[in-house]
Amino acid sequence: MEINEQVLEKLDKLSVPKKDALSYLVGLYFNCVASTTSDRVKVQVSMTDIFELTKKGIKWNYSLFGITQEENKWQWVINEYREMFKTINAKRTGPKNSSISRMKKFFSENPDVRKDEVLGATRMYIRNLTSAEYITSAHYFIFKGSGANRVSGLEDWVDKYKTYMAVSNSNSDDITNSMQ
């Protein structure tokens, strides 16, 4: 794990000693602050706005750890896939973690499906909506339920998308062949 660059920039900006500050921040993150941490370091770090103390505990304004390569690989689920749902109906964006974990499971069960097909199928689903009110939440669109009760809107729409693309490609081949 690497420390988030934004956290390091915040510490640099206020000239907080990095080793002391990071020791304190990691201690806060894992709920085991060293008793030797000075009050001065605690005050300096609190002035960076990296976190806030609330009634429920610590609220992190900046993620302490940077995004790993594995997390970065699935960032498109948040930035592209969920955003499509958000633009139609913000209430249907769905939870990030659930969307990512369901998408990972979807791909593991459907190794022949590609990211561009998922995004194309999702766009097709959204274009065919009659009302934004009735859009499925992003995570439930991937799949909902389990066992015999499991349904996957994404699976259905990927099939429709693949069929549409196959027909579109065969029609364009016909046009090209007839022009020769």
C-alpha cells in the first residue's frame, strides 16, 4: 500500500514532519495511535483537513492510502458505468463497493464479455427506458438475488447488444460488398 499523494501534498503544504505525521495518521486509521505521539504533531496534522473528528468517529476527507492497481483496474465501474445511471436518476447510482464486487463476479462468470460490451449494453438499456423513474439501480442491473431467483439485466442487455452489433456489422459488410 502506498500513501495517497494528496495526503503527502497536504503535509508538505503545512510543513508537517512526514514521518511523525504518517505514524499518527496510520495509527488513527487502524485505531492504535502510539502514546508517544506529541500533541504538536496531532495539532499540525489536524490542521491539514485530511480527516475530521465527528460524533460517529473519524471522517476521512482524503483516502489515506492510494489506489492500488487492482482498484484502479475497476475504477471505470465508478467513473463510467455508475455515472450513466447517475445522469438519468441520481437515486439509482447504487453503492460503489457493491457495484464493483458484482461487476467482478459478472466478469468471472462471463469471461467472453468485454468492458466495451458492458458499457454499450448499458447505454442501450438507458436509451430504451420509458421513464427515468423506473431505471434499475446500477448494482442491481448487474444482478440481483441468488440461486434460482437471480436475475441479471446486464446479461440480457449484453446479449441484445451483441446481437445488434452482429446485425449492424453484417449489414455494413453487405453495403460494402454491394458497392464493389
